Amino acid sequence: MADIELNLWLERFSRDIGYKSSVIVFGNTSDIMLNPQNSGKYDTVMNTIISYIRRKGYRQIVKWDRVDGIDYNVSDEVVDTLNQNVQEESIDNYDLGDYDLGDNNQGGNHYKAPDEFFPYMLNIIKNSSNKTAFVLDYSDYIFGNANSLSEKERDYLATLGKVLESGQSYNMLDSNFADVSNIVVIVAHNNAMIPPAFYLNNPMVSSVNIPLPGHKEREHFIDVNRACLNITQDIISDKTAKDDLIDALDGFSLKEIAQLMKLSRQISEKMSFEKLINLYKYGEKVSPWEELSKDKIERIEVELGNRVKGQDFAISKVKDVIIRAYTGFSGLQHSSKQKKPKGTLFFVGPTGVGKTELAKSLASFVFGDENACIRFDMSEYNHEHSDQRLVGAPPGYVGYEAGGQLTNAIKEKPFCVLLFDEIEKAHGRILDKFLQILEDGRLTDGKGETVYFSETIIIFTSNIGAAEVNSNMGNKEVKTQFVEKVKNHFIEVLGRPELLNRIGDNIVAFNFIDDPEVFTKIAKIKFKTIEDFVKERYGATIILKNEDEIFKSIALKAGKQNGGRGLLNIMETVLIDPLSLFIFERSDILKNREILIEPSYPENPELCEFECKLK
């Protein structure tokens, strides 16, 4: 299993170092892995790379990084030219094989600077008869901006290019033609830090990506080290629990799994692996999802309905999603555990009917805080490089240090409702990110850090079709029309049916609000905030004369086309503006007084004009 299943990248690496001049190894380079050359024991990726280089027949292996310089412990046959003038023309050859390091092993920090090492490497390759493998570790830190090199960095790159060219034999008739040649192995976590000029369209260079451990590799690691994992589940006899654990560790390196095991041994109480992973990833033992109860969820329609009026169907659909998440069935139909977001919803409908309000209400219900609803206006992400704003710019680009707006938000609040407004306006690159979030439940930001979305609820909103759907149709016909408009837009206009497939049957159409009673209820809810504010700040109490009639007249003036947002706009004009002027002129005498608001023309409520007075 170790040779075939777990180390597929090693097969390519071992093959490439036999005929290429350079191999860039990137990705999960700082992890541990099974090393077939070390009796199948776990070893560092770097040690495994070196063992395969040695297996290929290289006796001279020079491992270097700019912190420690040359590592003399890697190979017994490394020449140190510190005390030799490498520029002297009299030195025609280095007898590397007979060179005795002697006390030079004490000075293993030679050639720390690239200024020293790169010329050294070129001289070795030019003058040595023996084939040498150079392994450049931590290569992310050799060059600054890979796309904007300094003059000194250009010198490094030019020297490296000459190294690749030097000593390469293409004499097919030579008996040694098939033997290994000098090789430069560049090890970097992020290959974006390597200047493209070095490897693009360069047949002498190949790239090998080290992936995160797969399912069987994680399983083997847990099997070998299960005694180190202190959790409540019995993963020895319970195969389902074991499989769930392995699935939950998707995206973890083996080092991280080892750290997780260490954490399980350090905490005072034994806990489930779900809680342990939450503690490791988010620093929280208890997930808000675990604090939900059956009794609370049974009240969800009432609690959400207290804030969102006239959208019973939408609230019912939200309830279905929450029940699915609570019972643990989220994503199971797609054979994915502990990965996908807890729920995905697509709210579509006219403006001002409660789409955003329902998202905020849901955040308050599940996570106990309305501010756990994090909103992104997709109209601000309609340009080609907008994805960099979300996940962060790549290394070397402006804004790299700041990170991405979305990934930063998830790091700060992993338990949240993510609201993406006007999703149809997002650039195609953004939609690609959404595909990854909905499928894998994670993103890697510009800094290479992985953020997880498995504890979130994803809500997309859109007004697609709002100007075309006839508001005079029945609710059922309106819903059908909106859903068809959404499907047509994503399939025919955007050409992105794959995103629609990820959303599935969770497109929720909101009704037009045409019931005056619903408008009245919304108006009362919104005005209650005004009343509380006036009471708290000015010590005054607001009294509405014929309250129902006042709000009904405001609702009629607003009309149904603009929904609740239109209602609030009208309320601001006809009610709040006169009230604010009244308070401005009398703020010093309002404490412990009552402010009466009444229609200016009670006989003509359609005029919707009001006046304020002190009682």
C-alpha cells in the first residue's frame, strides 16, 4: 500500500530526477509520510526525497537552505570550498569523492547567502566529474516577488539557469548517456514563489505536487497510532465511527493529525472526535450546532415569523434545512461527511420582501447573534480579479499581507450565516470559488492557509426575474416563475449549470407582499426600534393615535411592488422625518414626556401626513 497507494507522487519524482535537470517539488512539503526506503516508517517529506535521490545512485547530495547553509549531515561526499578560491583558473577539477570534510563539519553554516551558494553550485557542476544532486529547501524564501525580481535575484536566476545547462550530455553515442545527470531539486511550499521564467516552457524542469494525505493514508496513520488518540468513540470495533473520523480529517496533513492526537492527550476530559476537531480548528469545545435542541427547532417557524412576515413558505424551507443539519444528514446524499456547509439556500424574489431579514433572523436563532450573519454584496465583486479580494492576493502581490475578506471573516467567525447578495452579478472566478465551497467545504487563502466552511450556512440572494414576474399572479405561480427565471439565468445566460446543481432543490422563492395586514405588521416591528431608541436616548414615550390606521395608510402608500424596503422608505419620509424635526426642536424638554403622533387629516388617511405634539 505504501509504495502504490500512498506515494504516487514519489513515482514521478523518482522518474523525473533520472532525466530532468531540475524538479520543483511543492505543496505539502512540510508533512510526514511513509517512507518506503526507510522500512515503511514515517519520515519527513524532505528525508524521503533525499532517500529517493540516494536510491537513484547519487552519492553527492548537497542540501541547502538560506538559514543553515549546507547540511553536511546529508552526504559524506560534499566538498567545501570555503577556504579555496573558486575563481582561480588553476583549479581544474574537484576530487569530490576523495575529499575529507574533517573539521568542516563543525562549520555546517557555510554558504548561507544565495550570493555564496549559487556560484558554489555552478562551480561544483562545472568542475566535478561526479554527478551531484542539489536540494534547495525552503525555496519560498529565496526570491521576493517572483514576478518582479531585483537585480540580485535576477543574478541568482541566471546562475541557476547556467547550472541546468552545465554538464548536461546529449551525446547519444556515449556509453554513459543513460546515466543520471546533475540535478537541482527545488522544494517549496508554494510554487508561486518560484519565478515563472525558471520553469515555464523549459523542458529541463518538471514540477511535482505533493498532495494532502488521502483517505487510505489517513486511515493507515490512525491505525498505526490509534493508541495516541483519546476520544469517546471506539474506532477499533466501530467501523462507522472510524470512517466518520477519517472523513472528518479530510484536508488535514499527517502532522496536523498528530497534533490533534497530542491535543486529545492534553485535555482533561475525553471528548468526541467532532468536539476535538472543533477545538483544534476553531478553539471551541462546543459548537452552536450542538447547543440546538429539538424543542428549540420546533419553535423556529414562530421565532423567525416574528421578524419576517408573509413568507411562510420560505421559513418552512429554512426549517427543513436546519432539521437536516441538526440530524446530521447534511450532504449525505452526496456521500460527503463533515465537509460541506450545514445548509445551502438560494433566496429569490422581489426587493424588500424579507430575504436579508430572514438570513439575519436565522443567524440570531442558530448562533445567538444577528452579527453572525456576514453579508457580501456581489455587485462589488464583478471584476476579473475580484476573487483575490475574497481569498487574498497571491504572494508578491499588493494586499497579500491583508488576506482575503471572506477567508478572514471565516477565521474570525467559523460559525456563521454567509449571505451573498445579488449572486448573479459576481464574476465567473467568484463562482468557481463557490463551487469549491459547496463541494469541499473549504478554501485555501492567498497565504496558503485552509479555512473551513463546514459549520456555516450559505445563503445566496437574487432579484432575478423581479421586473418580469407578474405580481398579480397567485403565490404558487409566482414561485414557479421565479425558480424558472433562476434556472434559465444560470444555465442559459451564465452557462454555469454546475453551480445550480450544487444548490439543488433549495431555491426558495419569496412572495410579493400584497396583504395590507402584513405591511402593517412589518411597519409595527420596524417602528418599535424607533420607539425604543427615543425612550433610551431622550427619555420620552411615543404614543400613536389610531396605530393600526396610521400603519395601514403608510402600507397603502408604499404599494406592494417595492416590498418592505419601499415601506420603510415611505415611513422615513412621512413619519420619521417629522418626528426627528420635532425632537430636534424640543430635545431639552422631552424627558419623562409623551410624544403623540396623529394623522394631520384623519378624514383623508390616504394623504398619509402626520404631526407630533407633546401630551
